Amino acid sequence: MARDTGAQCKQCRREGEKLFLKGERCLTDKCGIERRNYPPGDHGRGRSRQSEYRVQLREKQKARRYYGVLEKQFRNYYARASRQPGVTGENLLRLLEAR
């Protein structure tokens, strides 16, 4: 099974908040977001106005990274959640928590 083996602190910095991917390290001053509170990359320091699409995409990516799910797996979970009765978002989070 595939998994993302990239830098976890970089993912937290991209999302702009702690995702606690490194466990205890995120509770200390050595956390990447504590040291550099800006997104990674050459053009990371500027913050522009966020569009509605950007907000939705960041929330989706945050959920994917938090639960360690790749894009195709996430789509399959969404398809299952949308077929179930009730609110799709709550169903999706319930399925992700139960994995």
C-alpha cells in the first residue's frame, strides 16, 4: 500500500496549523510550525486573500494528510459516504475515523 513519506512538518506548515503528524514533537518548541510560521517553498511568506475554492481545497488536503489517505482512497471514501443516508461530511469523517 502506498503512503506519503514526505516531511510531516512541511505538511503542517503548508496547512498553517499543527496536524500532530510527528506526535510528541508537535507539543514542543521544536515543531516546524513554531520555528517557521509560514508555508514552505520559495514563495511561502506572502499571504493573499483566499478564494472559496482555496479554502475548500485546503480543508480537503488537511483531512487527507491528517488521516494518511491518498487521493484515490479519499475519493472512494467520499463515494461511500455520499451513498449513505445523512450528512455526507459527517459520514465521511466517520468512515475515516473507523479505518
